[in-house]
Amino acid sequence: MLDTKLKHVEDDAEIKELLESNANVMICCGRMGPMCIPVFGSMQKLEPKYPHVQFRDMDFDIPAADFIRGLPECAYFMGLPFTVYFKKGKVVKATSSIQNEKQITKILDEVFKD
């Protein structure tokens, strides 16, 4: 399990429930490494500013991460983390590698504006 203050997604049932029960979801799938930790930190800072978005992390090395790794939008990603934004259960944006708070904020404002 990742050592963050974010809520974790650990199995397929949790992913399904999360996406079915929430209109706006951001899942960051990674490890406790130098490219992922800043993204997790930015998510923790941004979470209170976006109460209409569910922020979650997911360990890249668990079986349930196959869901994220197997998305067509992530097929050619080479760097961790894989960050996926879902609107009403559908992928609306996916990024890989490090993202800073400003970049994440821009995406959140763009894909979850309503």
C-alpha cells in the first residue's frame, strides 16, 4: 500500500464502486518514487479545493492496477505515475510521468468544470 494521506484503491470492486458512484474521479497509479511522490503531494493539497472530485491513489504493482495499465489511453505510457481522470465512468484525460500542481490544476479545471 502506498504511504500517502490519500484514499487508496486496492481492488477491482473498489474501482467499480468508485466510478459508478462518483461523477468526477482522479486516480494516480504509481509507486513511492521520485516521479510519483510529487503528484501524490499535489493531489493531497488540491483535494480540499475540489470537493466535487474524488482523489485516489493506487499501487502500480497490485493486480487491480491492471485496470489502469490496460486502458487504451495508457497503452503507450512509459513513465510513472499513470494518472487518469474519469467523468461519469469514462476516461476524459490521462497523463504519465511527473506533473506539478499547476499542471494538475489546469487539467482538473478543464475536465471537471461543471
